[in-house]
Amino acid sequence: MLDLNRLKALHAVAVYGSVGAAAEALMVTPSAISQQLAKLERETGAPLLERNGRGVRLTDAAGLLAEHAERILALVEMAEADFEAMRGAVVGRLSIAAFPTAARGIMPQALALLKERHPGLQMLLYEREPDRQIREVSRGELDLAVVQDWTNQPMAIPDGLSRAAILEDIADVALPASHPLADRKEIHLNELSEDRWISSAPGQICYDWLVFTLRSAELEPVITCMADEYATQLALVAAGHGCAIVPRLGREHVPDTVRMVPILPRPVRRVFALWRADAARRPAIRAAVEAIREAAAPADAAPQDLAAGDESEPVAK
């Protein structure tokens, strides 16, 4: 009989393309993956890896077995979800990922609520960017993801995933206290046409959104500083190196020499939870979404459903 853990190791190598990447995804050592594959070779009597330059690649036999492994692992997940639903108990292991400001601004309280209410639930939290979270939820490497998009740049959600709204998070512009508009109660974005900007690095969702937003206001952004942490961006604003658009969720201490001013049109990012539709019956999923929503309740905006119908249904594209 084929061992499930060995099939999982093979599937991870097929998905991630190398033993090292598979080991990182499964949180084990590369030698542990190699040992599992060696045992699986003995069980099947077929070579599974072959040399490819300095690395390895799957043989045709391994590729065929990996396809079956994907279906087997999906069936196991469905069986576990159905069994948990029948028991009605919030138990087992739940892996959750959240983007950085949600990991800081929501998840500590959400995990505390889950720990208090469901001591039989084992939780594992990762900080991840949304694109990576979606891939890992789709592949079954994560059970639940807390992701974001912006109302003017909605995120494409793959088929087979369900989602529930958590909150709508407003962003403000951070200006040096010496800025001519720093004492205004509200600023229209096109009033900042002459300003320099501080942003995250290219390729990050917030960088893409900032450029899109400024160009939508007929501004060509002049980005002079790039930093992924909002705390660093605020420090750069405080030193007079430009302005930045910073969401309210998870916002850290704002320096005394920085003013946060609401802007028009108001930038809003949507925060929502994602999980595989096949796992929707798991009580742990629903308990986690409830706790995340409760932890997010003190934020400025109340949650609104992103899609009509029951939140456990797959998202309509």
C-alpha cells in the first residue's frame, strides 16, 4: 500500500519543482523529502527522480504517480472535512496565512479567540503576500488565507475557492507636518500632483495599486523611496522624503512630524478570507472566519459580503 506522506512529498516536488522548495513548503528538511521519495521508489519498484544538471526532475513514472497523488490528497481532505462536519467539533490542524498588516492588526486577537474557544484546534500562522496565499490555498498547502484587494483593482479568485468578507479598510495619505496641505481635513488626490511618493517595491500588490490609483487621477507618480514596511514608509515621510498612502489596518505609531489626512476619491481595500470549497464543511474553517471577523470588528469599516449567497459557496467569477 502506498504511504500517504510519501505521496504528499512527491506531489510537493511536482508542484514546486525541486526537493528544496518542496521541503520548504512542507516545513521539513530536504533530506526528509529525499528519504520519503527513496522509500516510495522501493514501494513502487520504479525510479522517480533523475539528474537534471545540478538538480533533479521527476521521471515519467513519477509524473503519473504525482497526478494520482493530487486526486488522492483531495479525497483525503474531503473525507476529513466530512468527518469533522459529522462530529461538529472544531478540532484538528488549521494552517492560516495573512498579509503583513492583517497578520499584525487582526490575527493575534483572532488566534487568541480560537485558542480560548477551541482548545482542541492546532493552529499554524504564516505571514504571506496575497498572490502566494492564493496559490497555496488552491494547492491545499494552506487551509485558510486572509487576503486583500482594492476596490478599483479587484483580485482574480480561481475556481474552487470560497470567500467571506472581513472588513473594508480605508487608506489615508501620510504627509510631512511641514507640507502645505498637512492641516487640511481632506485632500483630493490630484492636489498632490507635484509631490514625490514613497511606496513598496515593484511587483508588490500595494505598489501596483498606488501606480494605478495615481494614474487614474491623471498623475504620473514620481517614486523616490521604496520600502515594504509601512513603519519604514512613515519614517521616510517624517524625514521629508515624500508622501505615502497608508491603510488604517495594522497602522503602527505615526511619528509626531507626520500628518495622516483623508483623501478623495477614498482608497478602500477589501479584506477577505479564502478557503477551498471542498473544505467548506469543516467546523474549524467557519470558527476561524468568525474569530477573524470578530477580531477585525474594531476597524473603521464594517464587513460586507463580497458575493451573494452562502459564504461557503464557490465565488462567482
